[in-house]
Amino acid sequence: MYGFAAYAIWGLFPLYFPLLKPAGADEVLAHRVIWTLVSMGLLLAVTRGWSWIRRMTRRQWLLLTVAATVIAVNWGTYIVAVNSGHTIEASLGYFINPLITVLIGVVLLRERLRPWQWGALAVGAAAVVVLTVDYGRPPWIALVLALTFGTYGLMKKSAAMPSAESLAVEGAVLALPALGLMIWIQTQDTAAFGHAGTGNVLLILSLGVVTAVPLMLFNASAQRLPLTSLGLLQYVAPVLQFLVGLLIQHEAMPTSRWMGFTLVWVALSVLTWDALRTARRVRTEEPVTVAA
């Protein structure tokens, strides 16, 4: 339930960000950084304190700086997408994210793939070609979201820090640029915050909680579920995003786009089946330890 709730909240983000209008994507991004940092700071002050900062290494700071940069690009791209009628393409980014993660493993970590994984990547590449023809351009929104989120995951894994602490560091890294952006928007007289009513102010202030709550739920589920179950749950978010774009926002889905998405779903089915099959085989091959 923790895991499902986390992915369900992420999946319903396309209904939340349009509520922040007339705030533009740049203003929403800046406020999201600041209020997420405030939320994480309060949480850590109450629960864990600040001694962990002294134990951080230079390598962890560097990795989390890269993570902060790519997640800022990811957040900004996503906000622009859902507020400009490209929710379905945004969902595609999170559908293909597992394929991009596998590709990152091959290119950067020199991992060796199983034949079925290569097959899934090939089908995924064919889907990108079909969707490029359909859109008349590469599906840039989906590719940017998948690449940035895949890179973010790699940096977070390498940094090996708890999510609350790492998210606080990421917020601290981005705080000065975010504050500078907020001030610049105010000086241009284009800011919505404080100028579009109390409801808009409260919604923007909720950005920190909306970011932090699903993260905490995800962590709770990650501590209780095997990775195979957690991996299956990750499809809840893009499925909900796709349905929001199709059924609520009424975005176009011509036949050629259905073909491209179908190829992506076939690739994901192959990848998931192979992962489950491999996990089952590893469990059966594990030696049984008998107490003396």
C-alpha cells in the first residue's frame, strides 16, 4: 500500500501542476526546490538532526550535485510538458525509463545483458523510431525525462545516502539558483506567487509536501518489498499519467502513436518477464543454510 500510494501520487501529478497556473514552469520549479528544502529541513531537524552532514564525503557531495542538476531538468521538463498538453508524451518518458536504465548500465557500468534484455532494447528502439515518425520529431520530452531520471537514479545509488538527507542536500545545492530565479521573476512582474490569490499561494506552498510525501511512502515500501515487486509497482505512475492525458485532458492518440506505445509496452513486458524469471532462478539456486 505504501508503494502503490507513492506511485499513485506521482501518477496524478498531471492534475496537480495545472492548478498552479498562472505560475509558469520556471516559477513552479523554483518554488518546488525551495519548499522541498524547507520540508526536508524540518523533517530532519525533528527526526535525525544534522550530524550526518559532517560524515559526508567529497564524492557524495559531487554525486548529489550532479543528481540535483539532472532532477531540476527533469522537474522543469515535466512541468512544461503537463502544462502544455503533452502529458501522454511525459508518461512515455517514465514507461521507457527502465529501458534507459538498462542502457545506462551497458554504456557506463559495462554491464553484460541477457539476450532477452537485448531484445527489449531493440523493440524499444523501434518504438522510438515509430514515435519519431508520428510526432514529426524525436519524442524529446520523453527522452529527456527518461535520461535525466535514469541518471538521477545512478547518482543516488552511487552516493548511497538515505533519501531524506540526499534530497535535503540536493535542495541546498539548488537553493541559490532557485532563489535567484524567484527574485528575477518578481522583478519582471510576471510572478503569480502573492499576486494570484490566497488559493494559489497555498497550492505553491504545498509543493514541498507534495514532493516529500510520495518519497517517504516510497522509502517505506522499499524497506518492506522485494525489488521485483517494487519494480512492478513503478508502472503505476506512467499508466495513471497516460490515462489522465487520454481520458481527462483528451490528448490526441492517432493510430501510429498507439503503435509506438504498444511497442514500448511489449518491450517492457519482455524486460519484466526476464527480470522475474531471473530473480526466480537466483532464488532457487541459493544454497540453503542449515543450523548446526
